[in-house]
Amino acid sequence: MTAAETEPRYPAVYIGGHLLLERVAAGDALAFGSLYDAFVTDTYAICLYKCANPSSADKAMAKTWIFIWSHAAALNEQAGSTKFIVLSTARTVTSPRGRDLLQVGTRRTH
């Protein structure tokens, strides 16, 4: 067994509250892994449904989870369950408007 396999995971009971988002906002990689494990299937289903192909869905997954890692503090302030917040983030990232919002920082304006 590797060290990662023997490390304790956050109990699923905390997923309904914002404890995991709060811990992710503090930079806790273990909490992020637990959050990912809890919602990977649902977020991938959203990405696959909304994207044209599996490759696009994979890219959307990466963008979704990078966004969650980078904006966990702001997401933690939102109302609703952690599941609602994570799945809403996946829906936003995969929407045409969400894709535009994510690309704003990378576009050049002339």
C-alpha cells in the first residue's frame, strides 16, 4: 500500500455541509480528493451530456475541477449543498456562456 492509500479520507457525512469546500479553500488536497471522489461520476455525466465528444468532456472536467480548486472560498459562500454547488459549477463550465466567462482572461483585446 502507498501512503496515499493509507491516509484517512474525509467521511461522506460531511459532504452535505460545506466542510469539504472550506477545507479545499484552505488548500487541503486530501479534502479536494474527497470532494472529487464524491462527485466525479455526476460531474462527468454533466460534461459528457453537454459536450460533443468524450475528449471535450475530459477538457470540461479538467476546467470544472480546476475552477473548483481555484475558487473554493467563493463557492463555499454560496447557498445550497456542496453537491448542488459542485454540479452547478459543472453545468456553468459546460454552458456556452460559462465557456466564454472562463476564456475572458485568456483573450486579447485590441
